[in-house]
Amino acid sequence: MKSLLSWLERRFGRFAIPNVTLFIIAGQALVLMAALRDVGILERLDGNVAAIRGGDWHRIVTFLFMPPGLHPVWAFLFWYLFYLMGSALEGYWSVFRYNMFLLIGYTANVAAGMLLPDGHLSNWFLQGTVFLAFAWLNPNFVMYIFFILPVKIKWLALLTWIGFGLTFIFGEWSARLGVAASVLNFFCFFGSDVWYRMRSGQRHMTNQVKRFTEKPPAFLHKCTVCGITDKTHPQMDFRYCSRCATDACYCSEHLRSHEHIS
């Protein structure tokens, strides 16, 4: 995937849109201001698939600009975090690669929604994958819940993944398809890293189990002459003779009185 992205960036990088996160937020802010005066505008711009099939093709684009809610304060907080994470990803990857991340998620969500007779296009999952990508790259970033409780973002991302997993297992097919489409861009960009961490974690767990299940050695030192060990005589001092050809061990009583092994 990385080599393909590099090739695409060389060919089409000049068409990338910088600060695309800010562009999306600006569109959502305009729709919110219009909705505060006429809430009916939301129904004319949302991602209703039946309306799209009826000819309202503009909804394929305008659903991206549906605001996160009608309360300006909470919308502002959402936009602040979205801009923080989106601009961080754009700076980490590049303008083109961040555009591709959003484009893959957008295309997958539109395709999944259009496959269902009662589908509904939503920008919620797409913006959620920006959060998951940011959390993957910055797991120790601290967020303050209710401006008081500090929580590392990796734990919030874990709860999000659990929610996605439960929806995929127990939800209806429309919800399952929506979850699968929503995380496609994440696995396109981080699939190899996820697989590597899973393999490393499996090897670590295997080594841990092996270490705990292996029986400890009966002794560490055993006198070649009399046969006593550090287990049977814990107070005895054991040494290895440098003049013997083998790694022969002797207790302090036989260290200087033994016949050297050649």
C-alpha cells in the first residue's frame, strides 16, 4: 500500500487539497448556521439514499457537510478536535496521503450506503476513522473528559473499536456493512502495522507462557568430586577450575585438592 501511495503521490500529488479538514468544518459551520434559521435544510442535504436514487445527486457530496449537532458549543468542540487530529495527520503523512485516507473512507461509505435499499450516508464514521488514525499514531495523547478527567486517547480508541466490533457481530447487515466500510481506510493505511504488532504480541505471549511453564533447573552448581549442589548445600561456595579442560565445578573443599581434567 505504501509503494502504491508513493506512486500515486508522484503522479497526482499536485491535485491534493491542503487543509481539507478546515474546508469540511467550514461547510458544516455554514450548514449549521443555515439550520438554526431553517432546520428543514438538513433534510434537503442529508445522505438519504432513496432521495439520491430519486435524482437528488447533490446529497452524495452535501452529506459530508452535515453538522455534528445543532448546539453551537458542542459543535465547536467537535470541530476543534476534528481539526486538531486532521491537521496532525496531514502533517504526519502529507497533504496527498491524508486526502487519499479521506477519499477511501468516503468512497467506501458511499458504496456501502448505495448497496442498501434503505441506506443512509453519514459522515460520522468517516470522521471517526480520523480519530482512530490519530489515536494509533499518538496513543499517549491525553484528552480531558468534561474538561476535568484526563484519559489517554488509546483507551477511548479501544472503546470505539469494541463498539465497532459489537456492532459488526450483533448489528443488522446495514450496520455491519457501514462498520466495514468505515474502517477500510484505516486498515489500508495501518493494516501491515496492526499485523506486525499482533505477531509480536503473540510471540511475546508464547515466550511468557513458555517461561512460566518450564521447570526451573534442579541446581545451578554441582561439585564434580563429591556431587553436592547449591540446592543441597546452599551455604557452600562453588568455583570453576580454569586449569581443567571442561567447565568442571568444585566445592570449596575440593577446589584445590582435585585432579585436573585434561
